[in-house]
Amino acid sequence: MKRVKIESLDHQGRGIARIDHKIVFLPNALPGEIVEIEITKEKKNFSEGKVLHYLEESKDRIPSTCPYYPSCGGCQLLHIPYSKQLEYKEEKMRNILTRYQLGDIPLKKIVGSPKETHYRNKVTFQVQNGKLGYFEENSYHFIPISSCLLLDNKINDTIKSLPAKGEKVVVRSNEKEITYQKDKKILYTIGKYQFLVSLESFFQVNDSITPLLYGKVKEYLHPTLEDTVLDLYCGTGTIGIFVSDSVKKVIGIEKCEEAIRNAKENALLNHVANIEFFCGDAGIEASKLKESITSIIIDPPRSGLNKQTLDILLKISPKKIVYVSCDPMTFVRDLNLLKEDYHIEEITPFDMFPNTYHVENIAFLHKK
């Protein structure tokens, strides 16, 4: 057992301390706290540990109201007031941009979530011995749960009655209902549009902040009725449909067949005639396009853009790019690859995932 003082937080919300000049990462620890710890993992350049006793607590620490925190690993910031969480995430993005030679890009104030808890409209439960729960972060240690602070309360209310069969159970909810049936779709309303979403299709998990996110995408797009917009990784067509009323045409590309079926249904549902969807790899399908593309919206998975897609994007050479990202590291990697040809005008962070270290970002780029 060792005594240390927490210096700062890392990008995963862990406290940073030092023992003999070697960094130690400690979950559930805040700057200024003096704690007694146990080392749980030794690496060549750093160690990982856990706090055994808090000898001096930070004035910013708040008690967690979740019985599974922090052993579950789904949340990392429940011991921090929400206003401080937002400060942490904004500063984290500023540090990452500076470290990767993008510190001169204007970073706007982070947009907070209207819901701080009970915001998730989708969850994947693991199943063991007839019980639903989560795996601990970075392990297969199963933690059965009866409710979760992040989940929509309609999901929490039905946990005990959900069928605990197979390896996992996926559940999705909206304002009125929940479903765990693969053949059932859920209807969401974003602004003046409605979207049908299948159980496994991608849709933003925090629909309380999604209208703000899509509004910023539309603002950054600077749409005109002369624009033909390519919506890469379009999912169920939500962003493309959201901007369709302000542009000439939208073309959506997505590799998930179920999502594309949803996207086509959503275009019909919302009477949007100026949108077309293609199922396939983003780079391959984009390379086949004959239209002159003026703007591109990118909302890729955490892995960001692969080389083929990036090369096609540069070949298409749109005047404007709006890049939506859920992973800061692949985000800055891709921005650095685009900055030779594009001026990065500004970035706005969004707190899509309160009480976790994750942060969503939107960048506006225009052709040099």
C-alpha cells in the first residue's frame, strides 16, 4: 500500500499520480486528493492501481448514487459534478488538439446534454445464469444489474421482465415504448422529422442532445439549394434527411443493410424526394458516384476514415466538409490528414455521453 497525491486527470478520466517518477493511473481519483493505493498492474512505462483509502478528498468530489460504480466501468465521472465534467471534456479536447498540432483551431464551448442521467435509448445487456448485466471494462467479469443510471427509465423498469436468454439482449426505447425484438422498429422524432430505427441499426443513443447536434451539422454545412451533399456512414439516414430541405440533393452511403432499409423507409415516411441511398463500403461506393459533390458529411465509426475513403474524399474535393466524430484520437488524426487541402474553421464538442469520459465533436472544414 502506497500513499500518493493526484496531480491531474488523463483522457479516460483517471487520476494521475507518480511513484518514483513513474506514472500511476487511478480510477475514481481527483486532482489534489491524497490517497492510499494498491498497484494492480505494472507496465514498463506506467502502472495502474486502485484507491483503497481517501486521506484527503477534493472539494469537487460528490457521492455516487450508483451501487455498481466504479466496478462496472460503464461510467468514469460519476464522482464529478456535471459542470466540472463539461470543463474536463472541453479542456481534454483543447489538450489533444494542441498535442497534435491543431491548437490554433477555434474550439467552441462544449454543448451540454439536456439529460445528465437516464439518457441512453439503447443498451446491450450481457447474459449469464439467467441474469442481465454488464462486463467490467476490459474484462469478462460479469456484474448483474437491476438498474442503470445511464439508461432510459423505461428500460430500467423492464430489466427484471426481459428474457435473459442467449449471450446478450439488445434493448431500444423511445418516449413511449421499448423493444428487444429484432423485427420491431422504434420511432424517434428529431425536429420536424420522424425516424424508424431497427433494433441493431445505428442511431444516436442520447436523443435529448441529438437535435442540437444535427442543428450544428446543418449550421456548419452552410447549405444552399445548389448543393449536392454526400452523407458518408449515413446510418438510418437521419442527418441526410435533416438537412435535405435546404439542399439540392443528398446521397447517403452505409454498409449496414438493415440501416439502409430504415433510411429508405425514413425518406418515404418524411416525404423526402431529393435523397438517394446506397449500401456498401463508404470509399468504394463514393468512388462510383457520377454527381458533382459540393459538400460531404462524415460520421464514421470510432476507427475514423480508412486510407481508401480518405483518398476518395480528397479526389471528390468538395467545397465543404462537416466531420462528426465520437473518438477524439481518430478525429485529430484525420483532421491532420485533411488540413493540407482544407482549412479547419472551428470545432464544437458535444457531451453525448454524460458521466463517461467520451466526447463527441463536430468540425467544419472548407476547401483552401
